[in-house]
Amino acid sequence: MSLAAIPLLPPLREGDRLTSAEFLRRWDAMPELKHAELIDGVVFMSSPLSLSHGDQTLNLGAWLWLYAEQTPGCRVGADATWIMGPKDVPQPDIALRILPEYGGQSTVAGRYGGGAPELIVEVSGSSSSRDLGVKLDLYRRAGVREYLTILLNPGQVIWRQLVRGRYKEIPPEEDGLLHSRLFPGLWLDPAAVWDSQRSLRDAVEQGMRSPEHAVFVRRLAAHKRR
């Protein structure tokens, strides 16, 4: 007796309109696929990434790793998939989150992140129109509390904070550094993003020596003991 043929799932294609569940079902059937996103029900596939995109993603990931290493309860990840809603499954370049047991707002949804991490970083080259358009709107709706975009062309750093449901740009301090409003001590030197003679490490290490960072670490620890 012959076995009934098992129907194959159609592959993910740019522009497909799917639910999150169907997107993930097709994604899981394509183990060779490394990057795809569902935004407002529409599938977006990755374009080739430049060397500068790779360099910046690695540098900013290391910058956030330094902070998370000295801030128990915080975790940084790169290129992970997040289930943010019934029609939204983005794959941000980098995310910094407060773990749920320390009072964070995100969850774990099986193998993926659930809800919204507190901070997302997107390095924007060929994807700038998406990162500043539909993804910015998605992150706002999902409740990503800070959104940092690194625009490779024209070489610009924009750090936004979610205030009463809208993103508001965080201005630099008098010393030219950008300070996170949510993660005390997470400081960024925008000039160091573009100048290879400067280090992102200097600003964040300075920030982690601040009294505000020490208070934040104690607050996270107190929440964990509850």
C-alpha cells in the first residue's frame, strides 16, 4: 500500500502576506534560511549585507555586551527572532533586554523572544527605509522602549525613547555622549561609532562607574529577590 504524499509547505517569499504562526511554520521548514521578517503581515527577505554593516553590528554588540556583563539581569543578543504579535515577527540586528525574573517586559516564546525587548539596535544601510518606516512603527506599537538606529549613509546615530506612545529623540549631553534613559550607565560616544581611532568602550565604562548605574544594579537585584 502506497503512502499518501506529504504536501510540502510553500517557501517564504518577499511580499507574502501571512500570520505569525504561518510565517514561523514555513521558516522552520527552511533550515537553510538565515534571515527573514514578518512586519504587519508582510514578509521581508534579507538583502546582501555590507562589510560596514557587519563591522558596526559587531562593535555595537560588543558595546552592549560590556554593559550587560556588568549589569546582572540584562542580556544582549544579536540577530534573534522576536514574536511581537499575530502579524509581526521581526529579526533585529541587536537587542538588549531585562530578563523577566528581574522585572523585564519581554518573555520567552519557545525558541524565540516574545513581546518586546527594552532596547533594539538596527544598523541601517540598504534597509534604512524599512528601519525608519515600518519597523520603527512596529517597535513603537510593540512597546520597544528605546530604539537606536545607526545610519551608514549619511553616517548618523539616532537614539529614540518611547514617551507616551511616541518616539522622541534623545539629545546628546554637554560632553557629546548619548545616555540611555532606561539603562542607567549605558552611554554611547556617537563619534566613536565612525572613528576607528576611538573606542565605544570608553563611554560605557565611564557610564558604569556612575552612581546611577550602581543604583540600577541594586534595583535589579532587589527585584530578583522578591
